[in-house]
Amino acid sequence: MTILSAPPALSADPSPRRSAAAPKKRRRIALRLLALVVLYGLWELAARTTRNPTFIPSPGAVWHQLIQTSTTHDGVRGYSGSLLIEHLGISLRRILIGSVIGVAGGLVLGVLMGVISWLRVVTEPVVTFVRALPPLAYFSLFIIWFGIDETPKLWLLSIAALPPVAVATAAAVQGAPTGLVEAARALGAGRWEVVRDVTLPNALPEIFTGVRLAVGMAYSSVVAAETINGVPGIGGMVRDAQRYSQTDVVVLGLFAIGLSGLLIDALLRTAENRLIPWRGRA
């Protein structure tokens, strides 16, 4: 019967979908550019209205500090002897190391919490307690234990990054489809083989969400981590400029942290889309 042969839907050209998505992408870009222009105008208006650069520095003043901190002028190299890119690079290295340690620890702890019920009962209140603490609350303790070098900073960023991954992983492991788990066990898979081959692949979307939250927590904690002996470092630069009421340098540092955070989050989302292409699909 010829009605059943060669369904045309299977050979449909996907190009109309791409052509339909292109205008939407252009509209998103245009809206974002418009939002940036509006924010710039509001910033310039606020700076001109207050006429107090210590309170609200103008965009021009922040741009001037960008040039000053990125070059050597009159024998002065950048800010406190380091260029802006060097301050940012040192902070990003700390964030990277702290995030990797926190994510790895949170992943292991989350899997154990999701698989071993008694361990979840014991550790869940501790993880929640740590997640509720502000970074400065335990940073002072790390300084007493480890001094003022790199170690307390890395500990702070690691502890800040661990709870989001642990909570997301534990919830995802617990929420694994019962049918798939029982099918794997019926085929002879052991407890940890089920975790490796069924539970973790199914939990990857939630785990990636936890990783993005963990990196965000590490970013938000970098200024606290560099409160003590943080120069060179972008957070240390912000703290040092705050002591001398250099608001334009503070704003520049916040822009550097925020823009680099957006870039890292975009890279994580790209990796997520590549590694978990089935996310959001039925």
C-alpha cells in the first residue's frame, strides 16, 4: 500500500526552522544592545545629577581607570604594581582551583547522600548549615588555622562551591527513574553499576545546574576571599580601592568580575548543551 511508504515528514528540510530562529536571535541581540544603551544613559544621568564622583563615578571616569590600570604611566604600573588583567587572572586562578575542589567534593558527597540513606540523614543538615553561612563568617576561622597566604582563600572558595553541587546531585540521584533502576538491577547490575550507568547520566542536567550555581558562589565569594592579603587579585584591588574611596576603581573591579563571570557561565552553558543535548526534550 503506497500510503504507508516514505513519510514526507521524515525527509523534511530543517532549513525553515533555522530561518525562523534567525529573526528571534537577532531580536534578542537587539534587545540586549538596547538595554545596555539605556543602562549607560541612566548611569551617565545619575553621575551628572549627583555630581559626586565618590558616590557615583561617571562612565568616563571608570573608562579612564580602565586605561590607567591596564598600562604603565609615569613609572606606575597598573594598580598596586599589577595590571588589571593580572589582578583578574590571579583571582580567576583562585576561583578555578576553588571551584574544581568544591565541585569534585560536592559531586562525591551528593552521590553518597543520594545512595546511602543514613549518610544523607547525617550530612544534609551540615550541608544546609554551611550553605546558609556568609563567607566571612568562616573565613576568619580559616585565617586562624591556615594563615594569610593562598590556603585560606582556596578553602573559602571550595567550601562556598561545595553545597550547591552536593544538594543538586543528591536530589538528582534520589529522583532517578525507578523503572530504569529496576530494569538495570534485573539485568544483573550491582548497586554502584546502577549509579554509574543509570543514575548519574540521568542526573547530569541537575548536576550541571549545581555546577553553575557553585561557580557563581565562588565568584560572589572572591572579594571576601581576598579581604586579607588579596593584592594582586581583583577582589583585593576592590577592597584596597574601597579603603581610599576610589569608587571608580571599585566599579571597574566589579565590572571585571561580572563580565568574566558572564563569560565563564556562557562557556558552562555551551559545555552543557554539547554534553547533555537531550536536556529539555521529551
